[in-house]
Amino acid sequence: MKSYPIKTIYLVDDHESVIAGLKFVLEQNDNFKVIGGNTSVEIALAEIHSKKPHIAIIDYNLNGDTNGIELIKLIKRKRISTKCVLFSLRNDNELIFAAKEAGAQGYFSKGTPNKILRSKIEEIAFSDKLIFDDLNEGFKPLPIKTNELLDEFNFTPREIEMILLLFQGLSSMQIAKQLTKSYFTVSSMRKDINKKIRDKQFTNFMHFSSYAKSNNLFEGYQIP
């Protein structure tokens, strides 16, 4: 690894576990120092303004009414020199375009392997490159199904993949290995799934599982 001056990084995500996991991953590169992170958009914006990190890595889904794209716009509007990178479970051209339009220097899926993530962040940190390419490499969305009961939950394709694996009794660590994702990404996705389940008045995943199987909620979907 080449030796460069230390580049400071600030992290914004709606899950503290993701912030902690991402900090650990990034600081395996000796050129990076994570100087802060927060789940609150207001606190994050204030700290980015005061600390002026070289890079801010920002999740798309944030607490409150502001998403990652809007936070990037706020940072750019305040003329803060920090380079912004959007980090999301979503992986689609619409969000990539929105990130570019907002002024982001890069966009990465939370499924990006750790080594590649560090390499690409390093490119952004030490050059003027915009990194948006090759995001869909290896990404195979599940076929679209028509199921009104399932649509009510608003699960993403990746969440459906994980639910199918959970139905098989796999642990988070086993799912991470099968989907080639990091453990903290899988843990974050499980929290999102459980929130959507609770929003529909299911007490826990086992309760939802029984309902899903009784109503053939995932009929036609295949285990990834």
C-alpha cells in the first residue's frame, strides 16, 4: 500500500452498528482516519461543517425526513469542501444519477467487498476521480412478481433474498458468506426487515414466517 498523508472520514448512517463496522473496515487502510459519525442528520451536518473531513460517507436511508441525497445537497449548499460518497443497500441507475446530480464524488452498494471499497475510497480521497462505475457487477435482481400481499411490505429484492435464506435457518454469518456481503451489512439488513415486519403488526420473524408460508407470499422465488 502506498503511503499518503492521512485522509479524514466522517460516517453518516441510521444504524450505529453500521458506523462501527464501516469504521473498522476503513481504518484497516493506514491512510484513513475516521474522525466521527452519527445517526442524526442535524448533528452530522454540524460536525461535518466544523470538522471538515476530507470525505463523508453517507447512507441513503437516514433517520427523520432527510435522505442521503438531500444531506449531500445541504453540504454542497454550505460550500463545505468535503467530498461526499453515497453508501446504500440500493443499487440502481436512478439513485446513481441522483447522487451525481447532488454533487457526490462516488456511490457504493453496501454489498461492495471490503477490499474494493477501501481501494475506491482511496481513489476518491487522493484524486479528483468520480467513482460510479461497475456498481452493477455481479448484481442479479430477483424477477418481479405480482403479489399484493407481499407488495404491502415493500421489501427490496435483496431483503427478499435474505428472507428466503432465513427461512432455511441460516445464521447472519452464513448468509453473509453466501451473499458475499460483510457481517455488518447483513445485520443492518435484518434490522430493516424486522422493522418492516413490526410495522405490519407481526411480533417477530417467526410470526411473520408462519404467515408468509401459509399465504405463499414468496411463491415462485428461488433461493439465491
